[in-house]
Amino acid sequence: MSNTVTRTRLAALAAATGIAVLLAGCSSSPDASDKASAPSCAPAKAKVTLQYWNTVPGMDKVVALWNKKNPDIQVETKNISNDQYGILGNALKAGKAPDLAQVGYDELPNLRSQSAFVDASACKAATAAKSKFVPWSWSQTSFGGTGVFALPQDTGPMALFVRSDIFKKHGITIPKTWDEYADAAQKLHKADPKLDITFFDPNNAEWFNGLLWQNSAEMYSYSGDKWHVTVESDQSKQVADYWQKLISAKLVRTDLANGSTQMYAAYQKDQIASYVGAAWGYSMFRDNLPKQAGKWSIVPMPTWSANGSSGDWGGSTVAFMKGGKHLYESVKFNTWLNSDPEALAMENELGGLYPAANAGLQLPALSKGVPYYNNEKIFDVFADSSKKIDTSFAWGPTQKTVNLALQDAMAKAAAGDGTLGDALAKAQATALKSMKDQAIPATAGK
């Protein structure tokens, strides 16, 4: 998804190489309910209409293109960005889920444990689609090769957005490491007390997870028939302590929500000099701060060590939902939607999606300079970021609950009640309790 507000509630994995993916629930094998609910892949004998729910701006125009080309397989789209998972959850309970729905990578394990999907592997076209996507994303949707429950749509490799004019004005070098970033934060604030290097949104666990990911802070692993929870790892504490120091020194703002009117106002007033964001965010500043064209650049995310690892924030899939009656047609549309060059180009232009499909990474628009960013080839930065992400990172089966606990504790820390380190401890405890409550075997530590 590219809608900024929606993006703050989603997270994803991103890398250009394979990933060892952990399974949702308490078993490393597909649930029996997955197999039982998988329909046949026989094509319909008459015209069909599919329901596809999503959160992407402009997706109705992409669907209109499909409908024009495929009169016998029509698709009706519904935007559910105002309450994505609430709407999907209610529809599933009522037995009225759509054929297809957009689901964030981090929500797949949770929804799969609730038998929300059907396995499309009965369709040869679904299994054959594997070669069309970057390997890590396919592994996420197939859950370790046990089925095909969704097709990848987009990813969110991270980078640093910088107001290069502000850095130049104060004679400060654009930072390449987090140590240099902290040093730049001090220098910028000293030069102008009203200027901060960035903001820390305490109500955005998905963004913070991307920061943890960059530092190889593995939050979960699965072995010995149980989940191993390491949310409060040394790597996680290093990230939390770093940002806590910036917050305590009042070198970053904590009163802004990502994508909010207040956030854009702060950038408009030249009160903030950089933004730690993802590939889908390139359109945010372009569309909301048009007068700052030529002042922004996108560079690699500051790193912790010489290996130059990166992180990921955002991204989603299009899942085959339980109750869909037209699997053959759903696979056909889903494959086109997420791998056809014409569809991918429209999704990138209208919705800002950074494609998960191999063909999408070759889009002409992603190889050209972007006028707003000084005609720099910004997508080269994101492509390089994709290749530098720790592929061992995985999501837990109760990720949404854990994220909410993390956000609550981070908000308290930002207000001076506790620290971000305390927030990690709260998230760790919540992860273990939420799994226990659902009878999912789990233990602390590896």
C-alpha cells in the first residue's frame, strides 16, 4: 500500500534473496483446515464477478483496465483503508469475506492461524507464479512451501530522506552511520534550536520494527515445535537505547504521527531535516510538499556496522480468502494484478507501490531520475536496500497484539514514563502471554 496513514499500520519483509520463513500457529506443517478449505481449480462455466478489497489509492483504475480486457471475469474493488483488518475480520466472522484481499506480510501468520485463507496450490498457475516474485516474498505467502495462500504485491525497503539544502546550509555532512546521524542531530539543533533531525513516532510499531530488523534483531524463531521469543534481544536494546538517548536529549520530536497534517506542517516550516522511510514513501513529500521540489534527496539508511545492513517497513500481499468460490479466476486476476508490467506501472504511478514482482523492478519509471528529487535515480537506492536486509527476520503469530503493546509502552516512554527499553520488555511479555492464551507453544530466548 502507498496510503501513508495506512502504511503506519502495516509492515513487511523485504530482501532480494531467499528467506527462512516460520509458520504461524503451533505447528510447522500446514493446518488441516487449510487443506480442507482448498477448493478445486476448475474454471467457471459462465461469467463470474470477483470481490477484491484493498487500501491502495487508484486501484479502481487498475481493476478497470482488467475488466476492460476480461469481460468474462469481472472484478469489483472496495477500498477498506479506514479499518482494514476490522472490516476483514467482521466479514470473515459473517462468512462474507471477499475472494481476494490485501493483507500485510506481518498479518499473514495471525490470519492463517484463524483459517482465513484458502490454499491456491491446486491451481498450477498459482504454483507457477513463484518465479515471478523475489524469493523472500514468495516464501512469506507460501509459508515455507506448504501452500500458496497469497501472492506478493509490494515491499518497503528503507532509506534516509534528507533535506540536502538544510544540511548544506549548516555545513553538515549527510550521515552514513547511526553514530554520524546522532552527531548530525546535535549539530543541527545547536545551529538552530527550532530544527530537529527527524521525529520518532511512538505509535508506529511497524516503523520501529523496521529499525530493529536492520540491526538483525530477530524477534522470533521456530524450532523444537515451539516459538522462541527474543523481542528483548541485545540487538533490539541497542536500537532502543540509541533512540532513547536522542529523545532524552530532545534531539528528535515525539509529538508527530507519520503522515499527519502536523508532520507535513513541520517539514513545511523547515523544522525537520530528514525522514527515515520506505520506498513507498517517495510520493509522500512529492504530493504533499510540492514547493520543496529539488530540496530532497534519498540516500542509504544509516548503518550500525560496516556490513551496511538495511531494514524494511511496509508491504503487502493479495490473499486468497476463505469462502471464495472462483479460485481459478482469482488466481488468474491475482497473478495479472501483481506481475503484469502494465498493471505494475499503474500501481506504482497511482498508488506508489514498490513492486514485489521481478518484472516490476524493471519498470521504466523505476530506472529514471525523479524530478522532485533532483532527478536522482532514487529507486536505485531502494533496490540496493532490498539486497541488504537480514533474511532471517520473521513475524510471530500474535504480531498485531505485540505491536499494540509496544506502541502503548513507547508512547509512555516518549512522555517520560519509562524508556524504550522498558517498551521492549513489555512487548516480550505480551508476545509470550498472547501465545500462551492461544495455546501456542512458546518460550523466551532461543
